[in-house]
Amino acid sequence: MFVRNCWYVAGWDYELPPGQILAKTIADQPLALYRKQDGTAVAVEDRCCHRHAALHLGEIEGDCIRCMYHGLKFDASGRCVEVPGQSRVPERAVVRSYPVVERDNWLWVWMGEPARADADLIPFSVGPGDPDWDMRPSSMRFEADYRLVLDNLLDFSHLTFVHRKTFGGEDFAASLPRISRMERGFRVERWVRDTPALVFTQHVMTGRYDMLIDYTVQLPCVFVMRFQVYEAGKATEGPSDGKLLLDTWTCQSVVPASAGECTYYFSWGASKATAGREVGDLLYAGIHKAFLEDKEMIEAQYRNIRRDPDRPVINIAHDAAVNQMRILLDRTIAAENAGLAAE
Amino acid sequence: MFVRNCWYVAGWDYELPPGQILAKTIADQPLALYRKQDGTAVAVEDRCCHRHAALHLGEIEGDCIRCMYHGLKFDASGRCVEVPGQSRVPERAVVRSYPVVERDNWLWVWMGEPARADADLIPFSVGPGDPDWDMRPSSMRFEADYRLVLDNLLDFSHLTFVHRKTFGGEDFAASLPRISRMERGFRVERWVRDTPALVFTQHVMTGRYDMLIDYTVQLPCVFVMRFQVYEAGKATEGPSDGKLLLDTWTCQSVVPASAGECTYYFSWGASKATAGREVGDLLYAGIHKAFLEDKEMIEAQYRNIRRDPDRPVINIAHDAAVNQMRILLDRTIAAENAGLAAE
Amino acid sequence: MFVRNCWYVAGWDYELPPGQILAKTIADQPLALYRKQDGTAVAVEDRCCHRHAALHLGEIEGDCIRCMYHGLKFDASGRCVEVPGQSRVPERAVVRSYPVVERDNWLWVWMGEPARADADLIPFSVGPGDPDWDMRPSSMRFEADYRLVLDNLLDFSHLTFVHRKTFGGEDFAASLPRISRMERGFRVERWVRDTPALVFTQHVMTGRYDMLIDYTVQLPCVFVMRFQVYEAGKATEGPSDGKLLLDTWTCQSVVPASAGECTYYFSWGASKATAGREVGDLLYAGIHKAFLEDKEMIEAQYRNIRRDPDRPVINIAHDAAVNQMRILLDRTIAAENAGLAAE
């Protein structure tokens, strides 16, 4: 149920300070991450090849990691370079290592064939380190199939219902967005015009506005959205002709730990040109409240599905992108399983 | 392992105030209960037909319930009457609804074929709303197969042992009651004569008494008992000829949530003609203490059975009603499974 | 995965005061232990033959145990001697009883065929009751396959790594001990010479020392070690010729409750001839701290193994005793399963 040949977010860069080992599980694979002396991040399987002890309980020595059960030492490529009590290192003494790229303050790990790891496949995003944007990073744990969170992101009609008290907006459910296919995902665009602000901002934004929602969802599970608020303009097609009041990005990644558990990494932030710190505080509080609403809904949905996995679904108009993404996911996984190229 | 064509208790009426949605699971079926504008209780499956979201996280609109994930709206019969974003409602967009009858302050839900739901099959009981009786309602969760609780109710010899410090009574184990067959269950009767009061009442009832225990256990899991205390009389057969001192009913229902979990709804109370409030307080405290004794015993028994489900049992004389009820249950379930009439 | 025909430690004697019933699970078998009037310990299956109620919720009557669900009474051999409500006791009404021997303050229970229970097979150990030794008993729960703890005990190279801050000692990983076969296990011996004291004792033992580590591991899971500290001597082979400063025993038993859980019973103590109470306090604190280190490491290892049980291991020189003990265990279990003699 997981795509292998793709970049997964293993965490925010601040989760991995030098000298510490970070344990993460992605798509049923336990990982131990650490930094080499030059700061480069390394990911190896969190399982010593000797007797399966957890390497995250180990110690960093230079660019190497030592298992602190019986002392086997591995270099950053996963090759064993020392076995206490003997001079010869068995050839098979290797732990798997995973390509890692640090970009936009995310630790990206390639979970598939290392030879196919192409950093150009990492989706665009805006990190908390970007000096022009006040991005605030966070994360949350969902006890659910990660695909249910993807579904959620691909159908914003739920804003009208799940987030009625936080985001709100009748238009999300009443009308359909424009959906277009990308190489490894989908783009969803929508202008909402002459409408009140998002509910959680209405105490400071009391007028009527045009809003742009423009996002991509890409394999395996990366969501990046431009959300802009304009003064309500007169245009009824194309971009708003009102004044740009607020320009924001939100970058999100839903990373499966196992079949029934995922970690949701997310940020939201405004351009420093359009907003001050207090707007960042507001967005940060707003997204947490809204994602807890999602969490409650999706975890209950997942429990229902687990209870009776074979029950059919009913499709409605808003499911278009949801269904297309599921087809893309299923095909990609099937192709990988068949040993074929994944795209 | 569950009878379908029967009335299950889904809760006490006070658990379902107007405007609120109550989630309950009965026999592996998740239910969402709510009240229509006229107060009538409704039960629908707690699973939206669209994407399996939980309807108990929804909202009541008039007599309808709206799924607050993507906004599908269902009437009290479970038929979808609105799909946001489209004018046409798919024909298959239906959630299952269950017949509900509110009687004696219990919410009775029919879990089988709706056409067979006959309110006359609801067993007699005395509710907390009855003005002549001071019935106190309560409930408790057991981590056990509900049939083990039925077994417990059908063999009062356990009072002598499990409830030695609360109910007590050597006679329960030493002698056998009279058991008779009913259409959908069993009746168990016993006179205990010239005996001390139940242990937990001995500080106020210091003499010797005759006691009537007269109860029915009916499919699927309803127990209703008349318990009366008389001054010790001279009669050795038939009703006591002593003076009636205390007249009580206890109404109980053991409702399976799943194979290994059940909810025990129960009440106990005296006639206002024979007792004041303080006796009600005493009975209420007594039954809770005793049922916690049952809970400890039955949950440990259930763990033993789960560890090794195929171990044979040994039958003793006190198992007569227990075994007959199990046969009735098994036959009823087998007949249902075979698609035949259940009686 | 368990040897049956052997003596398992069911607990320390102080866990079983007269008049109380102790519940323990060994190798998936639930046991109820109690003492007869003469103090002799009895172990019966913790499951009444009638309806599988837990006997540890029962009561002791003389030398018998009564099930407090429906009152069946069993003698110390497990034979039912009373069934309430009937005069005849069914012949099949028997609960399994297990041979018990109390020795060295441990309750030893034979989990296999009673006829093969030979007290001479109980391994030698030194109990807290021994007047010449200040042995301190304790226990700890591990969420792990008991064999992983056995592995741990059979390879002291882990002291260098897991216990670097508590025991320490570079020599354990750098050199190999002498291993010899016993009838039902292995003996492991090693002299460590001219070395600092164990880390947790270095505030009081500041010099350099010779140390003897001499232990046996016997089926199913009993570890007994003589640990001695000498003034650093001049001998490079055989016993140290330094002065004996500290003479200790540690007796340990790793008892499987189920496939994934075990109880670790252990003691450590010095001879009263070589040490006072404060040394006993030091050893007691030291072993707890070190075993918590083992617990963290082994439980994480067990989670890794459960996630992917079929992953191969890599063998290194230090695995010699580990692998031999696994072979002995597997052969013994296979022989038992084949109905053959177990040795």
C-alpha cells in the first residue's frame, strides 16, 4: 500500500540536531537518522544486521554509527567497519542506507531503489527557513491510513462541514474546483469571490474578499498550497482585480508510518510583505485547531473502515480528484510491485 | 454469535437528550441515535454511505442527520436527501436505519430484518419512570463475551460464592430452583425460607425472612426479576405466609458491543408502598458493589477462555438453565443464519 | 517455543505468604499457587474445569482451593472433592496440578509430565536465605521473547556497550571467554586482569583489579554466576594471585509468560566474609540500573524482530555460546514435541 520509489518527509530539520539519533518509521521501515561531521544527514535502517538491535539506541562516532548492543560499527553507507572480538568483518554485515536530501527544512528520504533517487523529483515547497515568508512548522499524529488524509486534502468541500467553525465557507461545498493532471499528482484551483474571511480570522478581517486556493498534491503525499486573500474585486473570471491583502503558503506532507498510522508534517505562513508576526500566530493557531477537527473525523472514519473494509463507497461530484489520485497511487504501486518503472 | 431478529437495549432514555447524537455499538454494528423534532428516537448506521465517515460526528437538521465530513444529508429512514455540489442524489445513497421503540425508559433497537420488528416481542420490564416504583438506572462495561454474563444470570448458585460478602445466602448453591421454558427464554423461581437478609442489608434487616426470587431471561439478553422479602412464615411450600416487607424489581440487559465487550444496563428498585428512598439508596449501592464482583470474575473467566477456546467444560446440576439458554441461543442464531424463521 | 520438562521459577518464596493465592503465567500456562496448612507450596492450573473461572480469585480451605464462582472445591492434587448442589462429583472434574519444589527461596514448578519431575534437575543457586551471603532478591518484567534475554546472558561483550556507564569494561568485547558444555546448558568463564573496577563501584574501588566471571546457563533459563574481585596480581594464567577483596553470587532466571513477555527474577549479593551491608546496597542499585539498560535494548530488539521475523542474522565470534544454547533449546523442544526423551 506504499509507493517506494519516491521521497518521503522524515521530519523537520530541527528534529535532527548534530550528535543525536532520530528514530522514524516510514512505510513500515524503521529508520535511524543522524548527521555526519559536516552536517550531512544520513538515514540507515534502524536495525543492526547482527541481531536486529535498534541502531537509534547506538552512538555516533565521527561519520559512523555504532550499535550499542554488541558494538558493530557502520559507516554512513551502512557498511560494517568494525566487529568487536574479531579482526575480520563479514561481507554480509551491512545495514541498508537510504538516500537523504535536506531541502526547504525538510529531511527527504528515498525509500525505494537508491539508484533511482533523483533529487529533482522532490516537490517544490517553501520552508520555515525562507527569509521572505514567516512559515511555522509543526506535526501531528493520525491513527489512520495515510490515504484517507490524502483524500481529505483533495476535496476541500469538507471545509464547509468539518471546518465550519474554523475555516468555513459555503462555496467549497457548493461549487467544484478546477482539477488538472500533473506528472506525479494533481493541481486543484479555485477562486472564491466576494465572500467573508475564514471564520477564525473574522475578528480582524471583517469585510468581504476574493480568495485564491491553488494547490498541488504529489506522490506520495506532498501538498503545497498558495492561499491568497484580496479585497473583493469586480472580476468574475480569472484573477481577482482587488488589492492583494494576504499572501500565504502552506506546505504539508502525510507520511505513512504503517498501514494504520501516519505523521502529518505541516507549515503555514504569510509573506512578510503582506503580514506581520501576529498574522503568523493566527495562522499557526488556526491550522492546529482545524487539523484536530480533521484528525477526529478521519480517525473515526478509519475505525469504520477497519471494522468492515469491503463495504462499497458512493461517488459524488466532489470525489473527482480523490478518485483520480487513488488510481494514480494504485497504478504506481502495482507497477512497482510488478518490477516495472514507477511512472 | 449474535441473534439479529430481536430487540436490543441501546441505552437509557436519558442518554439521548434532544439535539444530541449518541454513538452505540450493538452486535458489531455501529449506531448513531438521535431524536426527531417530535422527540421520536431514530437509529441509523453510524457510517455515511459516501466514504464511511461517522455520522455521530454529524449534525441534526430537523428530522434529518447531516454527515459533517462532506455534507450528505439523510432523513430518518436513512435515505440521502442532499449531496453538496450536485443536484442529483444517487439512488444507492442510503444508510441503514433500524426500528426503535422507546419503552420503560429503555431505547429498544431491532437489529434484524425491519419487516419482522414487532414491538410485542419487547420483554416486560419496569422502568425508572414508573411512578409506583423507585427504580434506579445504571450501566457498566464488561470486557467479556455477553453470553458469560447470561450464564451468570441463569445460575444464582454464584451468589453464595461471588457475592458472599454482598448478597450471600448458602441456599442458592445448596438447592436448585424451578426452571420453566418460555417462548423466547426461561423462567427461574425459588423460595428461600427462614433465612438471614442479604448481607449488605443486614445492618437494617436483622431478623429472619422468606425471600422470593422469580425471574425471566429472554432473548437476546433481558433479565427481569421480582425479588420480595417477607417476614419468615410457616409455609414450607408455595408463597410465604409471612408479611410482605419489601417488594422490588430489577431489570437488566446485557448488550454485546462486539465478541469481547458488552454493556450491562441495569436497575433495581423497591415499590414505594413497601420502602422509602433510603432503601433505594441501599439497593443502588448494593447492586453496584455486587456487579463489580461479577465483572472481576467474568472478565478473568473470559481471558481464560480466550487463551484456550476449545477446552471442554464440566457440567453440574446448577448448569441446567445455563445450558438450555445456550442451546436456545445457538439454535436461534443457526436458524437466522440459515435464512429461516427465528422462532 | 518452550521447554516443558523442566523446572521454571514461579517466583520468590516471599511472594507466596500463607493464606494467599498467587497468579503466575509460565509458558502460556496460567497457574494459581498457594500453601497447604503445613506450608508446602501447591500449583494448580488457574482455570476451574467447570466453566474456566480463575482459581486465583478463589479461597483456600485447609489444603484445598475453592473456586469462588460456583463453589467447586479441589484438593492439592487438583481432584474435585465438592460440587455444590449435588452429591456426586464428576470423574472428569479435575484441574491440572504441577509439581512444586521450594529451594533456595525460589518456587520451582515443573511444567511438563509430572512423572518426569526430578528435583535433582533443579540448578544450584544461592538464595537470599543463605546465612553466609547477603543476597538481595528482585524481579523485572520484559516485553520480549525470553530467548533474547538468554542470548544477552550468554554474551557478555554487551557489557562494554549496553552497560558502558554501569558495568563497563573494554575487555568483555575485546576478548573471548572460555565456553564449556554442561548436561543441560553451558559454562562461561573469564578472567579479566589488571583492570579498573566496574564503573558503578569506582567511587569506592579506585585501584586496579583482577576479576573472575564464572557462570552457568541451564535449561530452561537459569543463570548463576560467581563474580569475584581480587587485588591485581601477577598471574597471567589461572586464578589471580592477588588478595580476594569481594566474593559475590548472582542468581537469575528468565521465565517466559508468553511468546512476547517474560519475568526476570534475579539476586546479587556478596559473601558476609568479604563485604558489609553497604556493598549489598551498591550491588542491588547497580544491577537494577543495568537491567533497565538491558530492558530498553532488548524490548526494542524484540519489536524489530516482530516487525520482520524472517530476517537473517549475521554471526560473529561472540555468538558462540548464544548459538549453541539456541541449538540446545531447539533440539530439546523438538524432542519433546516428538514425544521423545528431552535430554
